[in-house]
Amino acid sequence: MEDKDFLQFIEKVKKKTGIDLALYKEAQMKRRLTSLRMKRGFNDFSGFFEGMVKNPELFNEFLDRMTINVSEFFRNPSRWKVLETKIIPRLLKEKGKIKCWSAACSTGEEPYSLAMLFSRFMPLSQVDITATDLDEGAIAKAKRGLYAERSLQDAPPDLVNKYFRKEPPMFAISDEIKRVIKFKKHNMLADPFDKNYDLIVCRNVMIYFTEEAKNELYHKFSDSLRPGGVLFVGSTEQIFQPQQYRFESEDTFFYKKV
């Protein structure tokens, strides 16, 4: 009965929102959503769904729990150093203007990191960064651009000094950087992808999807990159047969479309 209850919940969510929970790893997803359901006092997923329909705050909490909004600036700094010293210089030899996509951008730390990094190389007017997420609450936080000090611990001090101002107890990102990013809602598993990107950053998200969903997404990311464009993935998300997606490894966790 419990399994049937959860499967019906998956169907109802898909019908109402277009979000297909069946494409996420079931054990992880079910564990997180069961925890939220019980915390909110619902005995089963049927009642939980009805509660979500009636209460937008509960629905947003469901999205938060589902999309794991954990992010910080320049997460895994050694990979950002490779982006700065190897990937961006090569991209800029090929094109003067850069088109980027930060997919599943959470609360904005990643696309803002990109914009700050590109500011070391070129006028920001030459950078086009789209940042997308399924969770509208996360996008709203990203647009506000207010961050706790701990999320800045890996950010280069010169960029923090240049592009943040203290608004105790938070740090506010500058309008100059904000203007570079176009934030919008997007469901990677259902919505179409734009084309001709030079750089797509999608990190620490694919680990939550089934192998079938990952396979489809890697094909779609490849189709969205220009030849020579790069997919930058998370530090637990190595692609073991990149050639099947028309990729070759340019560095660890960086895949160049061939």
C-alpha cells in the first residue's frame, strides 16, 4: 500500500506540474520526501499532495527538498582554477563573445561566480549568462543576491572586495554582476534547451537522476553546445564514456564537444 501511495503521488505531481519524479533516483527522493511529509504531519502521500495543492508554501518547500539547494561561490576551487587558466583562455581564442548556461543554478552562487571570473578577462558586456532552476523560490533568492559569509569562503578575496558590499549580517552582490545574469525557471527533464552555448555548467545535480535521465541529459547538453564548447560537471559526476555524447575530456570534469 505504501508503494502504491508513493507511485500515485508521482503521477499526480507529474499531471499537475510536469515534474516527473520517476526520473530521479527513487530511494533518495522517497527518503527526502517522506521526511518532509512526516515533518508536516501527513500520514500518507495522498494527503501530502492535497496539502501541497492547497498551500503554496508547502509546495515550495517540496520543491526545495526535491532540488537540494546547496551551493556556494567557487565550489571546489581547484576546478574553477582550471576553468580560469585553461578553459576560458581557449574559448576566448575562438570567440570574442561568450554564451554560457548555468543549469540548475540553485540560489545563484554559480552563475555569479562565472560572471566574476569572466570579468578578469573581458568587459562584462561581452558575456551572456543564462541561469535556470526548477525552483522559483531559489531563483527569487538568486535575484536578491544576498549571501551569508560562509558561502563566500572559497571566493577569491579580490573578487569579494570588488563585487560585494556588507549588509550585515549578509553580503550583497553588486548590480554590475547582477546585470550579467538572466535568471529563469526551467525544467531540465522536460523543457527544450537553447543552442550554441560556449560553456554549460551543470554541477552536483546529475547524481540525483536515474541513469536513463542522465543519458538523455548528456545528449541534450551536447546538442546545445557549439563544436569546441565545454560542459563543466560536478566533482562526483565524471562521464565514463564521453565519446557516446560527442565529448572528449579536456580536463577532469570538463568535457569538450567534438
